[in-house]
Amino acid sequence: MYNYSEFDESFVRARVAQFSHQVERRIDGSLTEEEFRPLRLMNGLYLQLHAYMLRVAIPYGTLNPRQMRQLAHIAQTWDKGYGHFTTRQNIQFNWPKLSDVPKMLSALADVGMHAIQTSGNCVRNVTADHFAAAAADEIEDPRPYAELLRQWSTDHPEFQFLPRKFKIAITGAAQDRAVTAAHDIGLRIVKNDAGETGFQVLVGGGLGRTPMVAMTVRDFLPVEDLLPYVEAVLSVYNTLGRRDNKYKARIKITLHETGKEEITRMIEARFAELRPLFGGNDQALLADIREAFAPPAFRNAPVDAYDAFYKADPVFRAWADTNLAQHRNDQYAIVTISLKAHGQTPGDATADQMRVMADLAERYGHNELRVSHEQNVILPHVHKSDLPAVHAALMQAGLGTANVGLISDIIACPGMDYCALATARAIPVAQEIATRFDALKLEHDVGPLKIKISGCINACGHHHVGHIGILGLDRAGVENYQITLGGDGTEDAVIGERAGPGFAYDEIVPAIERIVLAYLDLRESPEETFLQAYRRVGLPPFKAALYPGEGNRDAA
């Protein structure tokens, strides 16, 4: 993985010193909150419902054990002993004191981390496939390109005050695990007819109050043109994007209002101007970056012990069936560590759990961890003979829940428990759904099913692309939960369809139960997933289950 250069080190240290002085001025009253706000947001510090929140960047979700241990130290020393992993592959600390934030940032800098551009109208943390460099279906590791984009976009003078925040995701695999179509720019590594590697470029995706699936503006972009083309997209957006209405400021609205044909023409014209200015310097930098992402030295050892353990231990077998994914090396597996124990807060990990994950990565995982956009943590390279020991350690730490991809593996934003923007609770709904289906002992029978919950219209929980999406809203001071069905965040991305009127807080879990029971009745075989069944039969039978006795009631 990439390690800080001398330039990175000096840049981040200078930012820490600068912000430390700004914090001192805020505390002594030299700066008002209004004056301080843009300064803290440039350094990832929010003012939430009850306290400040520090959002730490984890570029393309990649961590080493030393960094994970430092996050544990920060959680234990300056927070309440835990951190919250997010859908942007970052981590948030929800309870820091303002006076402690400079110390937290300095501690991050000690291990090559920071909180720069995790907020503000700039290019945010570049995300990537959390199985990168391990997945069997991968064309190429996308992380060197993500690192190139990170270095290019950090403190870019033209793009620090865009019309609105800007998000980029990249995947190098046939299966899109990075939700590229829901980003301002989505990059998919592809090969053309000549066998050359390049990018399919998608622009204008996003969720929030106006959810849209991104449009393809380039079917094939050569690798050497990545930076000038991305800069062209941002340059056009920076010129056209609206600044009079923040709800219409994202590039998806700009594309919709301008038209795909015209905005593509403008991007290509700007690209033609920018391309000669790069002069190959970016490719020299990319070559250096690639060296930092060399694959680990994989072991060659028998896997017989794993096979025997799998057959003999039903608890291990259940975990292996859900939490392991195929690795490109047949002797290895990709391990997803569930941060979704039934009844717990999705995405939270205690300091002790972070240390366990760091220890496992160091001992068994070639010193790598990944944070997924689904709020879990990945050990991308584990030899199969080590899996029983890894599983035993995870079980002891409360991290061995066998539910990845199942109904309790829920994405949920912090909602009204933390967020000042939220209009409804999200965490308790996720907890109650998970515990309800655990009690029913149904989730393994149900099989793959993605539930995503947002506590407001901003859609930080990605509810629009959930197989079942839940949106919490305020209706005259009362929490009301709308349901969408059939969403998908993969390479076949689609926005879910609203089922009808919303449900009160005490009605939402029974409503989800009715949907799931309807699916079990409707499916043609145990192999037919919820999403496949929904695409086959459509909304009407699920709507009938949701609103029994109300016929064809129209959505309100």
C-alpha cells in the first residue's frame, strides 16, 4: 500500500499546525463559530447534534495494522472508546472535545493519516472496490489510480470551492462492488477489443433528494488520459454548476439541465485543451505509485486442514459460507469481518475490536485491512489454513457474526442519534430488524438481501439502491418511514421503487417482516434471491403484503 512521501508528511504536519492555531483562536473567542465553520470543515470536523464529529479519511478504504491500532488509541484516548466506519470507507469519531482535535490530528499524522477533504465542497475521499487486488473477477487493481486521483485532488487550487461536494469511485472488477453509478464520477476498468486497459467513465450519479443513476460519457478512456479527463469533467462542472441553490448544485442536476450530449461535448473540448498540459508527469507518478501496490508474497501451503474443519464444525461452516469470498489465489480467501452483530450499531467497532483486527491482519493477513462501503472490515488475503484460527479470534472478540450479505448486514446512517440533519432514527430500526429476524431464525433461509436505511433525505444510508430501502422522515413532528423496493447498487444499478405511504416507527419492522414473508411465498426456489423475485413479479404482490386490505392504494 502507499506510504507517505516526504512531501505528504510536511504537507499534513503543516495543516495540523495551522488548524491547531485556528482551534486555539476559536476557544479563546478570537473566532466566532461562523468564522470557524469553514476552517473546521476543511479539516473534517463537523458540529453534530450533541458534539463535534471528526471524520478521518481512509483513502480507497485501505489500512495497515499500525494505522488501525492508532485509530483504536484515538478512540480510547479522546473519544468514547469506539469509532464508526462509514459508507465512504472512512471512520468517524462522534464525541471529541474541540480542544483535543489537534492532538487527534497529530496522532493521525504519526501513522500517515489525516482528515483533509472529508468535508466541504471539494473532491471527497476517493473510494474503491474493497476486494481490490484480491477478487477473482478483477481486471486490474484500481487502487493505484485512486491514489493518483487522491494526490491530484488534494488541495487542488481550482477545486476547493466547487458548487457542491464531489465524489469519485473506482472499480477494477466485472462485479461493481464500489457503487460507481451512484457517484459524481464513476470509473470502471475495462478492456477494449484490442485488449488494452482503460476506463468506462460514468458521470452524474448520486442519491439524496434527487436520486439518479450516472450516465456513461466515455465507453473507453485510455489509462494515460485519466487525470486530464477527470479534470475536464470537474472544470466543466465548476463552470456550469449552480451556486444559487444547494439542492440543485450537484453535477447530476447540471447534467440533467444541460443535457448529456452538450455536457459530453463540453467535457471533450476541455479535455482536448488540458491533455497536452500534463506532459507525461502524471504517468511517471503513476508508475511510482504502482510499485507501492505490489501484491504480497503469497504462501504455498496445503489447505487440507481448512477442508476438514469446514466439514466438522457447523458454526465455522456457516461463517465461511457467508463471510468468505473467492480469492484470485485458490489457496486464499477474502474475509469480511461483520460489524453487524445482531442488535449492535451497524459500522461501530470498539478500540479493543480494532486492535484484534489489526493483530489478525498482521499475523494472518499480509498486513492489510480494508473498510467496505457496506460498513464492514475486510482481510483481503488470508490463507485457507489460517481461517479456523481467524474465526476463533473473531468469535472471541464479538466479530464472528455469520451474516455478510444477509438481512441483518444492514447499512444505516447515524440518523437522529447523532446527526443534526436527520429527521428520524436509523440505528434503532436497523437493530430491531436484525434482532427480529435473528429471533425468527429466517435470515439464512432468506439468503442475500440488502437493506439500507437513511435517517433523512440526504440518503447517507444509500436507501435508494437497497433491495429494501428505508427512508426516515418527519411528518408533522412524527417519524415516518417510507419503503422502496428493487434498488440495486451493482453494475446493473437501478433506483428502488417507492412502495406507498410511510409507516410509523412502531410499524416499520412488522412492515419489513411482511415484505420478507411475501418473498418467501413468492420465490420459485430457494435459489431465487429477493431481487430476482422482485424483478420477476414487480411491486404489486409486495404492495399487497405491505398494505393488507387496502387494494390498489396509490402511493401518497
